[in-house]
Amino acid sequence: MLKNKDVIIVVEGARGVGTTSFGNYLRFNAQKTKRYFTPTNEIRIEPNWLLETLLAAIISNIVRELELNITGNVLKDKRFIEAKALSKRISEVYKSFGLSAFSVGASYGENVGISQPTIVPAPVIGHHLEDLAKLITDLGYKNGILIQLNNLDLGAIHTEAHLKYTLNSLRDYMQTRNVSWLLVGDTGIRSFIASKVDRVDDIIGHEAFINPLSKKDYQLLIERRMNFYKKNKNAAFPVTKEVFEYLYDVTEGRLRYVFGLLSRMVSRLCIGNLINTITIDIAKPLITELAKSRIKTNDLTDAEEVVLKALVKLKKSSVKGLIKASGKNRVFVSRALGKFLKLELVSSVKKGTLHIYEPSLDAKIAYN
């Protein structure tokens, strides 16, 4: 796909399996061969961003990357100078606006009207994107710019209404000549676009679903990483192979969670030389305890914990199913689920008229 220009690719998979890494791998290899120029950082779309905010972030990232990595006459090119001036102007307004917003107790993302000033219309920013794309093809990057948009996670980060707004608003700019896009999101983003954002669905060229690594590849990955960082050939890693296998199973192969749990476990146990090897007998109860301690920081009541435990037992459920399993009334279960969603203890997908809830990995590990 990336041998062509003006392509749009959706990359989806569960959080922590490597969707961002996959996108970065594609981008940086495309840049090595001068097929595309791409900013070092992916664009992380925050909750409630306006279209102008997103376009400004894209322009700023491209300008910064050009300034850091391209030398010669490009920095004197009118197209670059004007885009840099725009980027600087927007940055200064956001800085001053941020200070005034925080002084009255507001913060970015809390209120769309308050937290994001619109000082340059989206079409004007779009013209600068066109100019930068042409400039970059003039520099020898055959297919222009490749932009990666991250955080397209429905429920965990964006509401359905706002994600629909973002994609619909961005649609025409996605068709900018010499600009290609990687849209990276959680499981379900592709089907959401297909069912809710027809205008974007029509222009998507390809989709890639990223599954967790197989257990065999996961073990090879661990081995390679340990060999790379090993400073002494006789050194033995303080965590046994069985623990790594158990971590893979409890996290459903999601690497971000594997290494997060491993880091917390090692820091908790490795006190001097008292414990120099973490075995499966030590790891199992500790992993459960770590998950429970993270959940306790959310100050759940005993009754709310009953609802969360019931959801873990069911694996997935509607409100009706949870009412029956937990023995709580509809109002209480609905409020509890609303709280869990805000705390990211559950995720939600809509199937027809029903919302189906699923517990987070922390909840699964703590209560399974």
C-alpha cells in the first residue's frame, strides 16, 4: 500500500499489543527509502479536540521535523517560512490561553468551547498542509507526507459522538494531495467507521488488524531483549520463564501490560539480595495483589466492587445481565458502570440498542 501515494490505512488492535509500534515501523521504513517524509511523533488525538486543534498539531509536527532534519534552502522556502510563522502564532495563543484557562479552574479537554481557541480557520491551515506536502515532494520524498493519528479509541478516550465529529470533519483534509494517513485505534475502530462514518469509510484503502504475538514469538522477543541488554554473559535474569508465560496468559498477550506488571513486580520484590529470583509461586499472588491495589486507589464502595466482580465473572455483559448477576437495581448498576467507564475499569461497545461492557485487564487479574 505504501508504495502508492494518497493512501489511508486503518490499524486496529487491543491496547498494548503493538499497534503504535506497527505504524511507526511502517512510517520509518517508508522514510528510509524516501517514499515518504514523516514526523517522528505520531499525533495523539486528545478528547474533545476541535478540527482546528488537530490540524494545528499536524502542521507544528511537520514544521518541527523539517527544521530538525532538513538543511539547505528549504528553511528559506516561502512555504516553510509561512507554515512556521503560523505554527508559532498558534503555539503562542495556546500558551497564553492555557494560563488564563487554568487560572479559572478549567483545563484542556474539559470544555470544548473554553479549552480550545480557534484563531485560524481550518481551511487556512489546510492550505499550509498542501504547501508543505508539495515542498516535501520537491525535496525528493516521492509520495509526500505520511501522518499517523493515534488514540482513536472509542469509549476509553473518545465518545462516539466526538469521534464521529473528528473523522467527519477531517475527511476532506485526508484527501489532500501528497498526504497519506495511518489511523491507529483500539479494537472496533474499523467497524465504527464502516457503520457510523460513511464518508470516511468510502476513502479507506486498507485495514490491518494487529493480533497479540503468539506465545512462541513472545518468548523469542523476551530472549532477544534480554540478550541485547545483558552486560555480563554469565548473568541470569531474575524472573523465570514460567513467570513470563503466566504474564502472557493473564494479560492476553498485551505487551504493554506484561512489561508494566513486570516492572512493578520487580520493584516490589528486589530488595537488596533478599530475593534474587522471582518464581511462579511468588509471582501469582503478587500480580493479583498489584492489580487489586491499583483498583483500590479508585475508592470503590463494597457494593460497586460487587458489580465489578460480577462483570469479571460474566466476562461481557449488558446492564440487564449485570443486574441479574450482581443482585443490584438498575439505577445503581448504571451509575456504577458510568463510574467504571470514567476510571477505565471497564470498556463499552454498542451492539444494536445495547451497550455491552467488558472489564479492564486490571479488574480481570484482580478478581479472576
